[in-house]
Amino acid sequence: MSYNPESERREHERLFQSLNEEQRMVYNGVLDSIEAGKGNLFFLYGHGGTGKTYLYKTIISKLRSQQKIVVPVASSGIAALLLPGGRTAHSRFKIPITLEEHSVCDIKTRSMIAELLKRADLIIWDEAPMTHRLAFEAFDRTMRDILSKEDPSAIDKPFGGKTLLLGGDFRQILPVINGGSRQETVSAAINRSNIWDACILYTLSQNMRLKDEEKKFVEWILQVGDGNAPSIETMEDSNADTDNIKIPSKLCFKWREAR
């Protein structure tokens, strides 16, 4: 798909004006990695409403206005639709449905997708925590193999030295393990992969959608997600691996029985 550099430039100018300080820090870090050829691996962490997708679009429009190539993907179809030219990661990278410790993606060295990945300046992968860590490891091995054909040193670099921006929220859905335990689900997350050690972590904390009357509710939701919300312990669940969360009275509606 071709893009008009002039229309992308105008889109970038419109989007860039509204970036907050946290977003600009990520923006500058990613562009510096591309321009300096550092090939950094980034992870953008932030709960819903902090402007991750907005930031992706700003970076994409900037690079496409310079006629550079961005490959935006997401772990789910809904998230992929929000990215300009987005695809699901499994579709774009030919990730196997059944993953094993030494799996690789079904990408031939001289195929069109291999050429696209060679020429890409940036790969964006949204909703990364939803995907099994083995998928990232398979893509990592594939990228190292493809890029090492022209640059032998790429075999020792994460994702072959290609700049990669992952993003998502670990409070949301983790990889779904059929019949798996809590421990198996947690161990399948990307932050349990050896790739995670190479990640440069950025955090977005400012909610861009929030209204004043919603702040207390969102703060409580984040406490629940972090495991810090007040709970009520009973004799029945004192040994269980669950909590009974105490809901603040201010967040409850009083129900009146109809007469």
C-alpha cells in the first residue's frame, strides 16, 4: 500500500501538537533509534486511555511522511483495525498456530514479506501482552535469520537489530492457555521471555480520556489491577488463590425494591 508523503506530513503536524511530555519522550526515543541505526527494542506500558494508539499513529505518520516503512501489527483484529495499515501479527508474520520452544515463522528468505521486513524502519506490535512469549521468540529467530543473510552481526541482535516498538497493558488479557493454571498463564507472558531483558521500558500514566468525575473510579480500577485494592477475607476463602474485593460505597448505586 502506498502513502502520500504530503498528506502524512499534515496528519503528523495535527497529531504531534497534542502529545504530552510522556508521549514525546517515547516519540523521541523511537525516532532516535531509527535515525541512529541503534535497533532498540521498546515496550510501551500504559492502561487504557493513556494514548498508546494515538502515539503509534503520530510515529507512523512521521515516518511515512519521510517515505520510510512502518509495519504496524497487533495481537487482536480489533486493535489492528485502529492502526493505519494494520494487520494481526499472526497474519503478517506467518506465526505458527502451534508453538514450541524452537518454532520459527513461515517466512521464506526471498519472499515479499521477507523483503518488506528487511526494508522496514520500524515494526509496531500493539497488545503484545496478549500473545504467548513463544510467538515473539519465533519471530525473533526468524528476523535474525533473515537479516543475517546481509549482515552477519544481526544473528546476535534482538530481532536482528530492527527497531521494534511493543505496547500494551499487563492488567488486561494475558495469553490464553487452554486449561492452564495461573502460573502457566503468567509464565507464557512476554515479560517471562529472555527477550524482555533487552526491552527499554516506557510508561504512560496520564489518562487522556478521563473526566473529573471519573477519576476516583479509575484510580480504584487501577488498584484492583495492581492487586492493591482493599479486600474482605472470609473463613471460606482464606486459603484460596482469590480475593473478595471491597467496593467503595461511593462507587455503589443504592437499589430500591419496587413496590
